[in-house]
Amino acid sequence: MKRKILAIILTALMVLWIAVPRHIENGFIVESIIDDNMGINVHYPKTGNEKLDKDIYFYVSKIIREHQESGKKDTILHMTFECYSSFFTVIRFTIAYEKENTPRFEYVTKISHKNFFTFTRAKNASSAVIADAGADNDSPTPPQPLNGKKLIALTFDDGPSEHTIKIINILDNYGAKGTFCVLGTKVPTYRQTIEIMHSGGHEIANHTFNHKKLTSLADDDMLDEIQKTQDAVFEITGEYPRFTRPTYGAFNSRVREGLKMPLLMWNKDTMDWNSKNADYIFKQATKNLKDGDIILFHDVYPTTVQAIEKIVPYLIENDFYPVTVSELMAIKGTNVENGKAYFSAGSSS
């Protein structure tokens, strides 16, 4: 009996020795992103594992993008890591926003390879730094780590709806961003969804108030459709949408001149409203993908949610990074002007 107990103890100790990750001193090549002008000081590992390195890079890019979007222009982002390894690899990041004469806001996140767990815990949290926002959305700053990467914009019309929050959650799980072209009449009903959308760094665009065809309206009615939605979004977020997406994709010179806003079009239509079939939507969205594409979905169908569950990881696995339309234009160097229609990052009229 004693031998059996001893054997069990030894086996357990051996399993623990193999399974429990141990700290690696300088175990990997260190990549650094340091930009004094932007207040960024980031160090992260290159492990040599393609899948893990891609996950790490996307995670780092997400943190930097959130830092830049937050408006903490006088705050420095510090990001360092520790590595642990056994038969899996664990990378533990320490992220700190540091401002002179204020407490540090920092938290630790573990990300890992294969099927190991992910968790976040707060440490020394202070709202003093975060409260100093003052974000300027008129000219978004390109996230430096995504420069030169294949970027794509996922856009969603006709919401918000009961399905929108599911799409936001999927995007957030992968550090992806979307652009939601909302109907003003739905905004008050889905106030919490709009708040989550905005606070999560997703973009909100104007899709009219009642989904009326702008080209068929008198000038005053056309402007009313847009202004009422602008006001509805501003009342919740404190910001006006930058883009208008014309209903039915219909616009003319009168719409261009009257709205005095950039028109958000698309160059890839998933036809999700017609097929209501997740597999078909996936095929349409991923066929002949190009850097700078703007893809059209509608966040009012459960089949679109099902498709997005497959589309987002597919994009990331194939080195396409979903960003907002404003980010896409800024990073690709597209000068956005009122009255112009934008079909992709490289196509406008």
C-alpha cells in the first residue's frame, strides 16, 4: 500500500513538473515597438511558432490601437512580457499606462498556445489616468503595428438588433473592429448596445433614420433623415458619426452636395439579406479577398452571426486584420472628403 501511495505521489510530482510552466529567462527573440511621439514602449516575444507569434502580434497591436484610440495623449504605454514553458507556452504581459504624478493603471493578461486558458486580472487599478480622455476622432491615428498589413473593413447595416451584441462579442474575442451603420429609429431601443459598440472601439456610421431612399426625398427630408440619426447617436456617445451609408447604395450629386459627409459604400456584398445561409455568406465574404476591401453585411439576421463566427478567425488566420473604416482609410493613406463615395481603401468616386 505504501509503495502504491509513493508511486502515486511520484507520478503526480512528475506530471506537475512537466505540466506547470516554468519561467524562461530571455527564452525568445524580443521585438520592440518604441515611439516617443506616440508614447509607446512595447516589448514582446518572437517564439518561432507561427500560430503563437501571429496571436501575440495581433494582441499587441490591439493593445496599442486601444491606447491610441483612448485619447491618453499625455500617457505612456508600457508593455513587457514574461515567458513560461513546459509542453505548452504561456506569455504573461504586463501593461501599464503611466502619467506623471498619477497612479499607474496596469493589468496582467495571460495568453497561451493551443487549448490552454486565457484570463485577465486587474492590478493597482486607478481611474485617474483613464478619466483623462479627451479623444479626438476627427483625424484617427493609424495604429503603427498594422501599417503594411492586409486590412479589411467589416460593415453592418440596418441595426442595431438583438443580434448586434453577438457580433460585437465575436469581434472583441479576436481583437477585431467593425463598423455598424445604424438606423436612427433603432438607436434608443438598443442604447446599451450602442454604448458597448462605442466603448469597444467599433465605429458607428449613419444609415438614415427610417431607411428611406435618399435619392427619392426632397432636400429637407433627406437632411432630416441624416440629422436625426446623427443626434440620436450623439446623445448616447457624445460623438457624431463620420460616414453616411446611403440606403440601397443609392446616391447622386444632390445627395453628395446636400449631406456634406463622406459616403460609405462597399466593394464586396455578401448578399446575406437574400440567402440567409451562413455557408453562402462565408463564401461570398472570403472569395477573392484583397487588402483594403470593405465588406457589406446586415446585423439583423442570425445566419449572419453564424457566418461571422467563421469569417473572423478565417480572416485572421489568413493575415487579414479587421479594422474600422476610419482606421482603414487612415492607415492606407486615403484622404476622406465630404461628398465623395468610398468603395474600398483604394477606390472612391
